[in-house]
Amino acid sequence: MYELVNGGVCAAKGFRAGGIHCGIRKNRTKNDLSLIVSEVPATAAAVYTTNKVKGAPLEVTRKHLENHRARAVICNSGNANTCNSNGIEIAEQMSVLLADGMGIDADDVVVASTGVIGQPLNPEPIAAGIPQLIAALDENGSREAALGIMTTDTKVKEIAVSFQISGKECKIGGIAKGSGMIHPNMATMLVFITTDAAISDTLLQKALSGDIQNTFNMVSIDGDTSTNDMVCVLANGMAENPCICEENGDFEIFMKALNTVTVGLCRMIAGDGEGATKLLECKVRGAKDAQTAKCVAKSVICSSLTKAAMFGADANWGRILCAIGYSGADVDVTKIDVSFASDKGTILVCKDGAGVDFSEEKAKEILLEEEINILIELNDGGAAATAWGCDLTYDYVKINGDYRT
Amino acid sequence: MYELVNGGVCAAKGFRAGGIHCGIRKNRTKNDLSLIVSEVPATAAAVYTTNKVKGAPLEVTRKHLENHRARAVICNSGNANTCNSNGIEIAEQMSVLLADGMGIDADDVVVASTGVIGQPLNPEPIAAGIPQLIAALDENGSREAALGIMTTDTKVKEIAVSFQISGKECKIGGIAKGSGMIHPNMATMLVFITTDAAISDTLLQKALSGDIQNTFNMVSIDGDTSTNDMVCVLANGMAENPCICEENGDFEIFMKALNTVTVGLCRMIAGDGEGATKLLECKVRGAKDAQTAKCVAKSVICSSLTKAAMFGADANWGRILCAIGYSGADVDVTKIDVSFASDKGTILVCKDGAGVDFSEEKAKEILLEEEINILIELNDGGAAATAWGCDLTYDYVKINGDYRT
């Protein structure tokens, strides 16, 4: 029913995208300016970081989206435009220059930045690059746009799915940048999603705000909630489905399609965390309520000691019990079972809160894989949650020991 | 008034200590069993981890201290005796064997364990070693005891001060083990403190419980709150001061002496965090209340990105603003100033929430030192707080990637 398709943010009808190197980043082979454009004005919804220190572009975008409408997303990498005295001015300038170049309203521009915080952002390369950026727009431009929002990411993150609403084929796709400073709280890293489904602004925002609670807010790379997190969805209605204006079956179909895209991007972000060699997926089951399940899953995925053990393929389950214990969740320790799983199999390492005999050799084989499942059964009810993260490696330290140079 | 003296936990009158290798740890050159004994029954107070997964020794100690009295502390390293089905039994057995060997009540024994979680603890080496442990007790035995509670610690942690109460010389001293899994919450790592001051059980507990809020609870190595944290104080009254039984001037003197010892141990624990090359001290001033100051200081000291930047001697102050922003504290970002300081000088890097021009060369020189101060002025009131931590290094990952082997 939800079929994976190519095209990322250009999969949905009426969207083009592109990315160029304009000169913010020193490395000329890396794109540093991206654009996504809808042929017609789109309904827009967004969520933002809860960090009190906010990137200037977020403030400008929030203002622009007061009318729930957008036509374009512009985003630079290499500089977060955060903690700069003239940040708002520069973010406004980026919107106006793009709007003028395209003949649209500046209010219809979503603006975003990512990169180092607190370095002055020179707007000149952006201003000079905008004509070239507009010229680079292409129906197959999602990958170039995805490249332009990357910082320490090593992999392009894009995904799209196709689905049916009342007999009309709709598509939804997205691109993301993740890597470091990832511990979203009511928002996430930079994620831009496009769809040709017709949906009201209220329900688009509701779908997004609800979805992130179980997706982007369940990802953590390093416990640092960024200043520039934003997820934005543009829905241009060009699929010509009857507009989704109430919480009916069509809305549920849309929610599931959105969730397929966001979970896909979460896994890509977690698996490509700074320095990561492994994607960790922590699944908690048998919780007495959803909050407990989430709290446990997130605590385990955030534990530096657990993350380092996973890097070493060491089945040190005591650290998982420890992280459950300090999570703040109300759990009965003597009921907890823990298993590790991967493509190589599943192994039970802890039963009723105490260790069981297990083959260290088999555990090592399982944990040497690139995708590890940490399965926690609380045996205390029927609620579940999943969180995504990555291992803690030498390269995380290397990348972040001297990020600015 | 508070003079640093030698002797650690043996500085106070009537205390002896010792440590031996009994065979829990494979490396025969490392002590793994420690003992501290008071000549006479002592008033005792303790605080414990808030982790819901608790080491069995903590449960046994809590029961033993119901009468607020203790004579001896026994502690093994190499195994935390946590998440073992027979953990309570083994901890009880350790108490009974020691009590029998010394002719004291088992209820007067504080028992503790540190090391790997969830591995069966073989009590035989402990049972066999107790006679040798008792024989090793010495008035100069603090260092041997401090060695016996170390795990991945690289430095012995002991301190003592002398002070006067009503004309009587009193002493208070302590030993600690820190290193990894350090993010105390209402308690701390293993810390044993002895004093010959006479003080009531109620005030001893009050002094300890109050003190840790600004000392051990303000230390973080890796954000992981251990299952086995405990701070315990024994006060045997042998200094013969008039017993401190009310919150008078003598109590204040005692509180300050205790604080000198606990701050000293906090700095040692933070500076010797797993893999650490630097001690980080974050001082927050100008907060509107103490809670805000603490919240900001702790958030900065816990930020993986800030810690990695300090390892790289990179003055990446944007990460500090970011950590303040996500701390949850109610602060006005546009008023915040940030400076870095060390023995090489002080440098302002952020004023009113935005970057200022500064010499990267000078900043590097300051940050290459082994003790770094991160100074945050909130310009929003008169409250202050200090938190201690360390940098995040390759060695943290190395140590924790394969701790069990």
C-alpha cells in the first residue's frame, strides 16, 4: 500500500529542487546551498527546536508560516546563522533575494541554516549564488538539495513513498540532514518533506506534530539538542485528491505515509550519526503506558556507556539495566528481560532483571553487525516504543574535537 | 582555618584502614578489597544512588544503618554485585564474615561493591581474604584502601582537613572512586568519609544530604547514573569536642570542613574521569536563583559536544550556548556572557549571547591546560553554581568499548 519510490522531495507532483556550491563551505566539491520549490503555493506546517537558543532562520520561518503557506525552502550549510547579532537580518535577506529572483512573496519562503554556531555569516556568497541556485532547479534535483544541507553527514538522506487517497495516487518524500548535535525535543534536525496530497493546514500540522513524538523525538546521537532543528512539510495538493479536511480514513492513510517517510529518515539519521559504525534500534515492549516505554527506550539509546559497548560489540547488558534504572520510568526491575538481535540472530542476556548464561561468542557475532536491535521486555503491560541511535566511537571524538577548523 | 593534612580516611583519630588483593580482579598488582574501621562505634550517615536498579550492597547497608551506627566499611572492586540473583545473600555474608573476624556486630558494617554489573560474584576470594584484610589494617592505610576501591580510576583519590571545634582539633578525611558511569543524582560514586568530630546522627545526615546537592550531584563524567553510588560518613567523636547537636556555629564549621573534603574529591573524580585529559569546572554566576544556576552548569558540563571541543582545545563557545539553551533553565539568551579561563589567562568569547572578536591563538593556549574554567555570566540575578566534569576523549571510547574483557 505504501510503495517506496525514487525522487525524494521531487517525487511528489509539482516539486523541483536543486543544490549548488556558493562558497560558504571551503570545500568546493560540497554543495552548501539548497532549494526546494513548489509549482503552486503549498500548505505548510513545521515544528522547531525547543532549545531556547534558536537559529535566526527559525524565527524568520516561523513568522513566514503564520499564514500556513509556502512555495520555497532555501537552506545553506556551513554556518548555522545562530548567535549572530545580524542573524535575523541575513535570514530575511535570503528570503527576499530568493523571492525576487523567483517572482514570489518573501513570506512564502522557508529559510534554514546549518553548521557552526556563532560565526558571522557572510551573506554575499548566498546573494551571488541565488540566480545559479534557481537555474539549478530540476525535477530530479532532490539529491543535489540533500547534498547541500549536509554537514558532517556521510550519507545522503532521502526517501519517498507513493500511496492512494480516494483513488488518486499521492506521493510524499523527504530529505534530512543529521549527524551531530542530535537529540531532538519536540522537533528535530533539518528535515524537509514534500507531498502532492491535498490536506488542510490544521490537519497537516496535526499530522506532523503527532508524528514527530514517535519518530524524530525518539532519535538521539549525542544528547545535544540543536539550536537549528526544524521539520517542515509542504503539501501542494497537485495529486487532486479530495482535500483531507477531517480526521477520517484518508487522514489515517496520510499519517501512515508520513510515518513511513519519517521513520525512514530517523533510521538514516541515527545510522549516520557522527562517527557511527552501527545503527541502534531500541524496542521496548510490555510497558504499562507509552510514556514509560518511550522513557526507557530513549534512556538506553542515550547512554554513553551502552553506546561505547555497542561500538566494541560487547554484550554488556548491565549498562542497559543501569540506563533503565536511571531513566526515571516506574518499572519493576525484577521483571525485565533484555535481548540483543541482528541479522545474525537473537540472544537473551538478562531474564527477570538478572543475568542468564549465554554464549559470548554468539553475542559477539550478533553485535558485530551494522544494525543492532536492543529488545527490552518490561512484562508490565501492553505499551511499546522504539528509539534510534548509534554507537559512540573514536571518530565522534575526532570529528568534534576540532569541528571548526 | 581548614588546613589540608595527610592521612585520608585515617587522618581522624581512631580510624585505621587497609586494602589487599584477594583475587576478584585478575591483575594481582591491584587491590580489590578494602576496609576502614573505627576504634569505637561511630555515628553514620549515607546517601545512595537514585537509580532504580540498585546494587545489592546498598540495600544491605541501608538496613544496617537504620540505627545510624557503624564501625567498619568493607568494599570490593572488580564486581558491582548488582543484578545478581544471590546479591543480597553475598553482601550479607561479607558483613557477617568481617564482623565475626573483628568481634563486632554485622549490623555495624557498611558494605559496598564496584565493578561490572550482572556478573556472578564469587564470594570465596572475599571470605578467604578477610583475615588478611583485617591484619592489613594500619593507621597509615588510607592509600591502600583507596587503591582497593578503584576500577578504571588512574589516580588515588584521598583528602583530609583539620579544623577546630570549641578549641578541640578535629579532622575529616575521605577516599573516593570515580572514573565512569558518573552522573550522580541525589548521591554519588563510592565515597567514604571519616571524622573524629562528635555530631548527632540527625545533623550528620543533614550535613551530608545538604552538601551533596552542591558537590557530588554537580559532577558528571558521562551522564550515566550508576547503580552502586554511595557516600557514607562515619563520625566517631574521638576528638572530644562538645557534641554538635544543634545547628549552631560548630555545625557551620563542620559543614565547611565537610565541604572542603567533598569539593576536593569532586575535583579529583572529575579530573580523573574515564579517558579524561582535562578537568572542566563550569562556574555559572548572575542567575536568578540557585536552581537555574545549577541547571545551566550541569547542562554544559554534560554536553558531549562541549566535552569533545575541550579535548580538542577548540573555543567552540556556540556549543556552550546551545547546551544552556536546551538545559530547560529560564534564561535570557541575549544577556549571556561566556569566557574560558585557565592558568594561562581568561578570554571572553561571547557577550550578550553573540560572538565577540577574540584571539583564537590565545584561546588555544588557555584551553591546552589541564584545568579549564568555563565561566558563564547570566546577568540576571545573584545566584551561582559550580559543576565539574571532564573532556570526552578517544580513551573514553576505548575503555568502554570493551570494559569486560
